[in-house]
Amino acid sequence: MRALPATLRELAKVARREREREYHRQLQIHRGQQARLIRWWLFNVMGDRCAKCGAIWPLQLDHPHGRTWEPRKLNCYARAVAYLKDWAAGNLRILCASCNHIDGARRMHEARIRTQALNSTEEVPF
Ligand SMILES: [Zn+2]
């Protein structure tokens, strides 16, 4: 149990701090709901199935031309907004987990060929 505030001024300070804490807690919840809403809207507007094979689960958002931001550096709301901007710029599609992994592996393979400056014309093996 918290100690009682000694003076009225202290009491006002505690009350204000509590109000601020509650405000930020509510804001956090609100942001989380907005982020979920944005993701739900994106999946709906983009067809809700894999762009390559038509699978309906498990779906992931993919950037066909790569992204300029780091997902782990953004909170869920900022991430949702970034996805929204990428969608508006035409750089977002829905892939199933399997197609997304294949796509990522192919991109890494192609990047390796480029960086090693191989004039290899070999086909990507998958
Ligand atoms: Zn797929």
C-alpha cells in the first residue's frame, strides 16, 4: 500500500501523475486497436489471400521491392502506418508464409551472386 501524501500540493501531484499514467495507458490501447484495424483493412483491401498461390493461411505482408524501414525499430502502430504508406506506394502484397520464404531465399541468393560479382547465369535452384 502506498503512503498517504502529506500535503495538499503532494496530493495534487500524485493525482496528476495518476491521470497522466492513465491517459498514456488508454492511448497505448487505442494505438494497438488502430494498428489492428489498419492491418485488418489492408488484408481486406488486398484480397485476403496469397498473391502467388492463393492460399488463405498463414498470410504475411511482403514488400516486392524491399522496404526502407526496420520493423523491429517501430512499435505496432508505427509499423501499421508504414505498411499503409507502402501499400499506397504500390510496394506491398500478401503472400503466404511459404511463398514469402521462397521469395526471400531467392532474393538472398540473387544478392549473393551480385556481391560476389559472378557472371554466373545459373538458374536460381528454386
Ligand atoms: Zn502462397
